[in-house]
Amino acid sequence: MAWQKLGRIFDPADYTLPWLRSHAALPVVMPLAEDSVRIYFSGRDSQNRAHIGCFHFDLRTHTVQYLAPEPLVRPGEIGMFDDSGVTTSCIVQYGGRHYLYYSGWALGVTVPFYFFIGAAHSSDGGATFEKVSPAPIMGWHTLDPYLLGSPFILVEDTRWRMWYVSGVKWEQTDTELRHYYLIKYAESRDGLQWERNGHICIPFASADEYAIARPFVLKEHGLYKMWYAYRGAAYRIGYAESPDGLHWTRKDGEVGIDVSPQGWDAEMVEYPYIYDHDKRRYMFYNGNGYGKSGIGLAVWHE
């Protein structure tokens, strides 16, 4: 059982838009019609600030149909939690609206950066978005004192369930100030006010790991399945299973995808997003450079 790579589907180097000078990171997929999907992603401008844009993609022909000329979500004003960039995380359709959750980035002094969880909503089917607040919907907390972001959310009846990245420390190495973060859990009744107790879902598996990032979760036949990115030397895609969404067993050896021998994803693979269509399961993911080399597509084979 493994993912069959279908190749790179979007290379940011092919475009020259002010908000898309480099990178196409953290793909988020939303169905449009028939075989077409809208893919939200984060591109960077000439100041290295991330903006959230989108393109339409045909799953039958594997072609880009349309690229939005303007970003859908921009960095905030100077001094706000997201003034240095906004990066995609997940999208939720609920109550006639689409909610796009994102990480808002700010630069630090004693540490290189911070990020926190923001949200934007759409009333026109995800074509345009407005931020729900100029402040993060989840920010610093006694249980998350460093940074937090990259939420993935499932709505089960009236319970909104979130798996998110939480920083646990910074550490000075011989060459850098290194961030350590892993995946925690929170709940909500409305998708905007969240309760957390510090529960860790995916801890580090070894002393070499220091970043577990960008979870994607689905529930299938009563079993919760999570894909995520993890790294020591370089990012790889991991996989875990849980009976309740809280207590997880890592099965990274069963993920079925790794770096290629050469090319755009030969150094790393990360930031997976799973999408089921026409009885097939697809994975959209990033390769080298944390999205700098673009977005790839793979399909699952039993």
C-alpha cells in the first residue's frame, strides 16, 4: 500500500504576481464542481511575507484552470499578530459559510518569529474572505506560552474539534535558535471561542525531532486518521491513528510516501492535505524548501 506520485502540479516559479514571488505552501482543498477543486495556498511577496491565494485545478486532466490575480487574505496592519504573513491551514463549511483558518506570523526580537491562529469567513462559497477579527482567535495562553498555529478542524454534531501546532520551547544550538513544537488538541462550540487543556496528541518520537507540523485529520469507519509533517534533519510526512481523536499511535512507517530520488521533492516532503474524489484518495503536498518548489499530487493505491 503506497501513494503513487503524479508529479508537481503547481510551480510558483511559473508566475510573476506581486504576492507570488516565491513559494506555494500548505495546500488546502475545497470542491467546486465535478472534477474541479479550488486549492488555497500561501505565496510570498518580495518582502518574504506570506499571502493566501488560490487556483482552480482539474483532477481529471491534472491542469491548473485559473489562478486568482489577487490574494484572498493579506497580512495584517503593522503591529498586528499577522503583519508578517498569513499561511493556510484548513477550511470548514458550516451554517452557510466557509471558515478559512490560518496562521498569522509576526517577527520577534529575542526569537525569530511568532505565529498564532486566525480565521476568515466567506459568504460567497469561498471566493472571497473577510477576517473575523484583527486579533487571533487563539493566542498566547498559559498552556501555549510560545506560539501556536496550523489548526485542523472537524465539526462533529455541535462539537468543533481542533488539532493544532503548539510550541514547547526555543533552544540555542551551535548554529541556530531552534523552535520545538508538536500537536495539541482543543474544542469549541462555535469555531471561534476555544477551550484547551494542554493535551498532547502527537509528541516527539525521538530526541532528534523538534517540529511536528500541519496536521490533517479525518474519521473513517470509526477510526481517526492523521497525516502531518515531522522533522529532525528534514521534513517527512507521518501518519497516526486514534480511536477517539485524543490518544494516537504513530505509524510513520505505514505512511507510504517519501522523498523522490531527484527533483522538486528529493530533499523533503511535508504539509499533506488529503482529498477524496470519485472513489480515489489524493494527497496534495509540498516538497523542497517548505513550499518553494511548489505543490505535488499523489494518489493512494491499495
